[in-house]
Amino acid sequence: MNGNGAFSSPSAGRVLTPFNLVTGIILLGGAAIVLLRFAKGLGATTNLSHTNPWGLWIGFDVMTGVALAAGGYVTSSAVYLFGLKEYKPVVRPAILTGFLGYALVVVGLIVDLGRPWRLPYPFVVQAGPTSALFEIALCVALYLATLFVEFTPAAFEWLGWRRWRKAVGAMTIALTIFGLILSTLHQSTLGAMYLVTPTKLHPLWYSPYLPVHFFISSAATGLSMVIFEGMLSHRIFNHQVEVSHEAFDRLTLGLAKAASIVLAIYFATKVLGLAQGDKWRLLATPMGLWFLLEVVGFVLLPCFLFALGVRDRRAGLVRFTALLVVVGVILNRLNVSIFAFNWTLPAEERYVPHWMEVWVTLSLVAAGLWAFRWIVNRMPILHEHPDYKGMH
Amino acid sequence: MTISRRGFLGGLAAGTGVLLGKSGASAHEHFAGYAGRVGLLHDTTLCIGCRSCEAACSTVNHLPPPAVPLSDPSAFEKKRRTTDKQLTVVNRYVPAGGKKQAVYRKLQCMHCNEPCCASVCFVKAFTKTPEGPVLYNPDVCVGCRYCVMACPYSALGYEYDNPTSPRVMRCTMCYDRIKQNLQPACAEACPTGAITFGKREALIGVARERLRKQPGRYIDHVFGETEYGGTSWLVLAGVPFAALGLPEGAGTEPLPSLGSGFLSVVPLVVTIYPGLLLGFYAFSKRKERLSEAEQKAAVAEALARAEEETKKKLAAAAESAAKDKEKAIAQAVKRAIAEAEAARAAAPAGAGPGKEVQS
């Protein structure tokens, strides 16, 4: 596996690589659409309606984005709180992905909000603490700050600021606990947002356990994202990676073991949700088949495949399965926010994203990749800085 | 599994009150409602679909007249809904069965007793006034549209075409007119008496009276009396309410209690996690320390054992070396003696005894 110079090399003279061209065009187009959105309004750039006020920018950029950025809290808790020290090499990339992910969630939100310049209003003008969104806004703001501080050691090492580096290192445990509290709260509360819509969200997805479903699936997603992203990093930035392939495979299998268990718990709580409302009958409807595809195909199957991969020590199978889980969580969040929402309405009143909404979402992903590459090529993310080995 | 959701959330909810304080309409303990508040009754059996209410509504709210003119019957071809430019619309519903004639229902904000829009707003832009209307304050609105998404009646509209100051648009029950002791414009404009304005309690009495007097004409229920904790707009109908697009299976529990009940978990997590996690951290540290100590002890023991063995070996080696030496000396002495004797015995004259033997 050779490093892919098109994406990874900081000093390569070639700027016009296929990756740069494609993502560059996407980003330029995205910027133009965002300008249009602020010049003409959401009506000109989205398919949002009075009936469907939340579309792809909430369903994917926020709901799914937050779940996909869960690797930070999962890995930092495992290493710093639960003492699984051997997983330390995966913490920094996971924290960086989490930080960039949350930053992009906020960018997506700014594009979607009607008056984004009022974003601080809940905290400085008038608080609405009965709203699940209030809690999420507070937690996401604090967690973004936490992730930023958790990311700074890499930046300080790069800059050579030893004293700052040491000061942040001393805060590791406190930051990790704070991050886990905030993540538990907002990951679950994103699901709790839908508790007020029992008539709009399909009963197979609606459940008083929605917050529990969102939280547990975020943990499985975090683990799977770390596996998936680790694979990409090892292929693309392999000249930076210090961990041997054998050691890396061992970590991958360990993460898969944890993910398999978390998925089993998640599946059980999904079954509880069905049992709690006695919703078994609904499984035999078209929406029921769609639900089964999500829960069997993207929860139970990966749970089994992870276990199989661990038993037979097949890192390749585990990596494929991680991708399955990531697709599954995207499907779940989009089901709750879009596909199973307003499900009783006739087709012409249902939401289908405008191409400009899709484009902006792709731009956010592209921006995340650019930022990740820029940082990884400069700072000690995928490898330890030789001067700071073994530090917190 | 028969966990009662209400029981589960209710138990958790106990703590929330402490944290959130009393927040009027959006507090989720049951709120019986302000006494003497007003409401409106829409008797769909009297509504003829003239849409005068739509026109009157547009006028008093300074909105453009209804997109489809009142004289144009095509307005009923499609189900319309309230928008940012039309705060009320009248739809025609043809109930299944064919024999029954069309029914018209007026859609607008229902002005819930415990409005979901108010409870989900993170800047508290909505207020349930003591008079009954739910009011919206665009000066704090951030434009997240959670209220639009959460409204069980899908009654809220949003100004998607306004890039700088979009507002949520909805019926205000003509709050300003009510304050001036006027009726809401729609009630005043209604030519058939299908819309009645008054104190909510009195309107429920009026509705009950109609149900009692003409049981054949009505479904025996006042929609809005208890739905999601009750609404200010009440609806009477001769066909099932679901056929008129009103939410089927609407419970009596106010929606805000479903939403904010979970928030009582927040103080719990914040209280329990630090101690619990520090505990886990301490355990992992302790385990690490113990295993380190164990490792150290094992190394020390191995070293000690190795040392002892070395000593033993050395001693054995020294002993055997000493023995070997003794033997060698004894042998050498023996040989020397033997040689000396042989030399003496064979010594010819002249050979001195002191002559060294070369061997």
C-alpha cells in the first residue's frame, strides 16, 4: 500500500491532483450556494417547506454529523479513564475528527438557521431551558470548546510550546470526563428532540427510548468511525504512521470487539422499543421492512460480522463491517429526521432535498477532508512527536 | 414489557422542576390553564366553505389576499395548509362512503393550553397569554424552526423567502382586537355562525349543548377539549376528526411533558458521572499500580533466584577447582617423589643429587 501522494503529501508540487480538483470545485460551488442562501433566503436554495422545516442540513449535517464525530469521546474515555493504554495511537486522530466534525456541524447549522447571527441568544438574551435544543446548543458549544482544548496538545507540540503543552496535558482527565458528560447528554438529547412528535414520526422509530437509542448507537458509530478512518489514514498517510501493520490490526480487532458488544446492546434496546409499544405488527408493513433493513442489515449483521472478524482475526472483514455501521447510522438518522418523518403525508408533501442542499452537505465533507489533511501533514496526529513520547 | 412511559418520565421529572423552575405554559406539570381565557369554536357542520374568514384574516394581518380568489372553486381541489402568507385556510374534505356531503374545516394555530411550540423554543419566543392566545416574539427568534417541526397540527409557517429577518408566521387569535374587546376577524366575518368566539369554558358548554340537542348531527366529541392538554380552538364535526386531517389518536397528555421530561436526566448525568468516572479512573490506575508492583516483585524474585543459583554454581565450581588442584598437587608431588627415587637408584657415580631432572 503506497501513500497516495495526491492527498497526503504536504510538499508535493502537484496541486492539480484529481482529489484537489474535485473537492475544490465542490467547495467553490458550495461557497456560491451559501452566498445565494444568505442573499435570497432558504426558499431559493432548499426544498424546505412549512410542513418539512428540517431537511438534509439538519438531518445529515447535524443529526448524522454529531453521531459520526463520536469517536473522540469513545476513545479518550477508553484510554484515559478506563486504562486501555494500548489504544493511545487512535485517540488523537479521533479527537481531531471529532473537533472538525463538530466545527462543521456548527457551520452547517449557521447555513440552516434563519438568523444565525443570533446563535448566542439562548445564552445571552433569553434562555428557553424547557427545550431539548437548548440543552443541545449548550452541550455542543461546550463540547466543541472541549474538543478544541483536547486537540491543542498536537498543535503545541508542532509549535514547540512546551509549557502550554504540559499545562493542557495536566487537564487530560478532567477534559475527558467533561467530554463524556457532554457527549452522553447531547448525543441522547438529539434523539429526545423527536419525543414531541409522536404523530409525525413513524411508531417504529418513535419510542420513549429514542434518547437511549441515539446515545448507544453513537458509541458504536464512534468505534466504527475510528476503525474506518484508521484504515484510510494508514493507506493515505502511511509514511507518517509509526504503528506496525500487525500492531494496527490488533488495535482494529480490539475496537471491533467493543463495537460488536455495543451493537448487541443497541439491538437489544431497539427490540425493547418494539416490545414496549407492542409494535410487532408494524413490522409486516412496507415501513416495517424498511425498519428491518436498518436494524437487521446495519445493526445485527455488523454485530455478527464484527464478532466473526475478531474470532478469525480478519482485520479486513472488520474494516468492511465498520463501513456498514457508518452507513447504518446515516440511514438511522435520516430515517428519524426525513424518511420516517411526516410519513402519513402524501408523496407530493414529503421532503426531497434540493440539489443545492446536497451540494452544500458535500462541501462540508470536503472542507473536513481538507482541514484534516492540512493538520495531519503538519502536526503529530498519526505519530508521536519524538520530544513528547509517553506524555498524556 | 409494560413500562409506563409516563411513569418512567414522571419519576425522572421530579428533579427537573428544581432545575428549570416554573416556566408558565411550558412547565410540564399539568397546567389546567388560565381561568377565563377565550377561545373559538368551529362547527364544521355549519361551515359552507365561503372562505370569508381567509380574506378577513389577510386584511387584518396586512397580508396579501388569498392566493386563490374566494370566487374560484379550484381552491378546494388540493389540500392547502397555512403558510407564511396565509394564516388560515379552509379545506374541503369528502369523507369516505360517497353518500355524505363535503365537509369544510378551517385550519389555523389551535392555541394550545400547553403549547408545544413554546416548550421547544430555546429562546422562549412563545408566550401563552393569560387571555388565551399564544404569541410569538420575532425579536428573539433564531430561526431554528423547531416549533414548526414540533407543532402537532402543522399550523406554523415560516418566511423562507426572507434572507435577513425571517419570522414564524401563525394565527395570533387577533390578540390586538381581543384587547380592544373586538372579535377575531374570522369570527366576525363568518356569515353562517360556524365560528363562535367567547370564553373557552362557555364555548365548551355551547358545544356540549349542541351535541346533546342534535346527537345525530355530530360525532360525540369536542375536539380540542382534551387533545394534547386542550386547545383554544374547539372543533365540532359530523364525521370522524381523522377524516378532517386532525391528528388521529391524539392523546390527552400535553406534548411538552413528553419532550422536556427527558431533560431531567441532565442534572442526573452531571451529578453522577464525575464521581463514577473518577472511580473507574481510580480502578484502572490501581490495577496498573498493582500490576506494576507485581511485575517488580516478579523481577526481583527472578533476580534473587538467579543470584542464588549463580552463587551455588560458583561455589561448586570453586570446590571442584580446589579438589582438582589438590589432586594435581598430590599427583605432582607423587610423581616428583617417584622420579627422584628413580633418579637416585639409577644414579651413576659423579652424578650429583642436586642435578635437575628434565622432563
